[in-house]
Amino acid sequence: ESGDTNCDTTATEIQPDAAVSRNGPRIKTEGDLRRNQAMIHRNYSDRVLLARQASNGMMKLGGGNTTMNLYPSVKNTNHPRFRDIGERKATAYCCMWQPTGPQFAGQPSGAVRQVYHDEEPFSLFMKRCVSKNQVLGWEYCGEYKYSPLLEMFDSALNMNDSDKAKTLQDIKISLKSRDGHWHEEITYWREVFSQALEEDDSPAAPQWMVERRKPNTNQERSEHASLAARCRALAFTNDMSKEALATLLVELDEFYPLKVVTFVKYDETIYNYVKAGETTRNAECKSRRKYGGLCA
């Protein structure tokens, strides 16, 4: 016997160079995906970008002008936003820190390094830049929800020195503010590193990290030290200053987690609540007051 079996249903043959089979379902090509993205982008392309510190815009959501978590402090129970939109959560992400975040409003999914709201959808804002020192404004991308089953880490070695320096600068600016969110973050990482050292007595490694130099390709691929070993290689101590710990932190892979968020809906209520606080830049990233032009 040949081992062939008869089947009552007819299989649909799909041509390798065809996007549509004669009788079967359509197969999405890369071109289709690009067109779908363009269609989603057009849905909200007429929305204005926002100024981060506008009192009639994003600042109405609460939080300081350097915080990611846009929510009033515990003491501010009479904040107007509770009357206007309730206890809705919101997060502001910088595109320099979150390069895999949503690239446009309504993007089906994205990946960010920090999620403050694990169980409920939250309003997601992304900072849009022309370059590191040229900010167009902030975009309301919609309501997103964290997908806990999908999580990854990036490598600190993939981050160039200038990006690390900018990240470190932003952390230090946050630490200078009494309400800066990095006070809490540094406390968290100090506890993580201290616990790692208590549970693992591995010696300092890898050697290239101890010697403060870049690894060669072989070392990068083959040398995988534990967190405790890498903390020792970078001379972590539990009593080091917040600024010193931040300098250590940007050299560790654990600092670059990627958490997947998925689009839920575009909430016009949120957009209308903050849209008056427009960015001061036009589409060419020039001052609207000086050069005119429509809001970016």
C-alpha cells in the first residue's frame, strides 16, 4: 500500500507567487500590511500634536512635567481631572527611550520598556521628535492594554553611547525633581541588585565588563554572566548614590525590557480633553509663533 489516504474535502492549492488563490482565502502580502498601516494612520492624521507642559493640555491629566505616569499625587484628591474624566490612567513615553512604541495613533501593537497599569487599558502618549534635540510634540495614540504573555529584553550592547548618555541625562533631570519618577525606579533597581548579590556569589564577570571595554563578537555571543556577576563587574554597592546607580543601570540588559501593548480604541473624550494644549511647533519643527504654519 502506498499509504495515501482519501479525503472528502479538497485542499486549496496556493501558488507561491500569488497573493490570492483561485478558490482559497486571500493571503496578506507585505504590500497589504503597508496599506493597512497607512489606512489606520489616516484615521487620526488630522489630530494635533501636544505640548508636554501645557496647563490646558496634557498637564490636566495630573503628574509633574517630567513624569511618565500622568496621574495626580495621592495628596491631590480634589484634582479637576477626577470630575472631568474620572480615574482614567495615562502614560507618556519618549520616542528616544521607547523606539518600538506605537509609531502612529491606532497602531495595532507596540513594545515599551515600562508599563504602570497592568490590568486595565490606559491612554498612551508618545513624544515625536525630528532628532534628539528637536521635539515636534506629543501624540495621543489611543487606549492600549498590556499583554503580559509577550515580553522580551533588548541588549544594552545594542544601545549606542549617545543614546545611553541621553537616557542618563534624562534620569538625572528626573532625580533633581522632587516628584521625578526616577526616585522610585532607582529604589526598585537597588533592591533588585541587592537581592541578586545575596542569592548569587558568582565572581565579577564577564571580563570585558570588568575592564570597561567593548566585547568582541565572540565574547558578545558566548559570555553570558548572571546579573549578580555583572553587578560586581560594574562595582555596584548598596549605598552608591542614585546618580552612580543610574550610570551602572544603563549598561545592563535588564534595563531594556520590552513589554507588548495592544490597541484597544481611540477615545475621543481623552483627545478632546487635552487637544487645546497644542505643541508650539509646526510640521517643519519650527516655532509657530515666529514662523507661522499649522500645528504639527
